[in-house]
Amino acid sequence: MIADVLAGATERMKKAVDNTKEDFSSIRTGRANPGLFQRILVDYYGTPTPLSQLAGLQNPEARTMLITPYDKGALRDIEQAIRETPNLGANPSNDGNVIRVTLPELTEERRKEYVKIVRTKAEDGKVSLRNIRRKAKDELDALKSEVGDDEVARAEKELEQLTKSHVDGIDDALKRKEVELLEI
């Protein structure tokens, strides 16, 4: 029973860390990468659809993305969705077959703003880890009458180590992203 609680907490914590890292990839650096475009939703025949399901994404140059729609009829919708995406600052151009998106250079002020956004996302990830820990601790406390205080205390120590390792994972990803953002 204790092992099940810890295994469930581990799984949820891994997902929280992965989700935080995914959030980081949507924050723009000086380079174009497909992660920036993963969360863009395009209104495709009335249904919000992720851009990655509607088009192929290529990165021919450092600050340029080439977007090739699978359905040429979605070209204008994709272009409009990119234009309306906040924090991207891109102006897409369409030649009838592909959309070329050139990202502008980041200013020092904008880079610092992005660092603040990334720190907020990291803190949100840590809060979700703490919520998972609290829920698992409540589940362990409920098991005290069945397995004994010593077993629950051991499991709580293990839960703390688990939480710390996942928080460290978020901190490491945050440091890497900050370096990437501030790099010129």
C-alpha cells in the first residue's frame, strides 16, 4: 500500500516536471525552435487544433521557421494564429505553399522579461510538486492504523527525498533556460 502511494506520487511528480520543462520550451530565446510553435492553436474548420497536427515544422536557419501545411486551405488560418500569438513577436509571410516566420532579435529588456516569466513557470511547477507531496502525505497518514507509525515515517522521509529530487530537476531546467535566454 505504501509502495503504491509512493509510486503514484513519483509518476505525478515526473509529469509535473515534464510539464514545466514543456512550458519552458514555449518561451522564446534568440533562436527559432519548433517548441515555440507546439502550443499554437489554429482554428481549423471551427476546431482549435495544435499547429503541429496541421503542418510540418522545419528550422532552416537560426531565427527562421518554415511551416509547411498538410492542407493548403489552412494556410491563412495558420498564418493568422501565428500573428495573434503573444510573446512571439513574429510576422509570418506566406508564399502560397509555405509560411516563413523570421523571429526578431531579442532586446536585453525583453530577455529579462522572459527570465521573469520562466521563473514564474518554475515556481508554478514547484507548487504543483508540493501539492502532490501533500496529497501523498495525507494518503500515508490514512494508512497509519494499518501499517504502523514507523513504516509511515519511513515512507514520509522517502517522499521528502523524492520531492527534493524533482524540485532540483525543475531548478536545473530553470538554470539552463535562464542561461539560454540571457545568451546573446
